[in-house]
Amino acid sequence: PDAKPRDDDDPAWPASAFTATGLNHIALSVADVPRSRDFYMKHLGLTLQRDGGESSCFLNCGPHFLALFRGGKPGMHHYCYSVKKYTAASAVDKLKAAGLEPDRRGDPVYFHDPDGLVVQVAAETLQQE
């Protein structure tokens, strides 16, 4: 279809597993969580939502948040879309039906995009891991 807004009732659009309503959060793997926390607070004005010490941290960014996790190689850990009518069980079913391999970790459900990037889906209200 041409570059027009998605219309789920339009038969020209292929059915999608979900209807994303926005980017929920981005999670980064960092070498030093407190150092990265301080950087984002000082230079971008993010505010502390929850501090997990050396292992994790969640920072507010307007209606969204940035999650920091201690990891071996710095980079993107995952990114998350808010989706309509989310439940973890239905997300797993929809992803399996689409031929994808979901990874459910309680309420969060993750899967890989074609390039191997980790995508999470969540309810439209913001959630923390």
C-alpha cells in the first residue's frame, strides 16, 4: 500500500499481529549502570524512576522511560512498543501464529526482528521490567 495511515479495516493492508500505538521504552546494555545513569540525568535531564544499583536503572523521559542494564557489550538491549489490547498470553499466541518465536518472561514478551534486534511488546500503559 501507498504511504497512507494504516486502516485495519482496509483489505489492501495485510493483517498484522498487533497495532502498535507508540514506542514504550528503550533499554540499553551499559558497562557501568551508575555512570550511565548519572550521564543521562546530567546531560539530558532524565529523572530517576527506579534505581537497581549496579545491575539496572529506570529513568523517566517524558511519558516514556530509558532502562539501563549492566551488560558485557554496550549497545541496545531491546526496544518496546505499546500495543492495543495487550495480554502476554495473546501476544505469545499471535507471535507463534505469525511464525515467530516469542520469549515470555512473566508479563513481558520478546521476539527478534529480521536483523536479530530484540523487540518487546507491552500494554499501552508504561511498564517496567
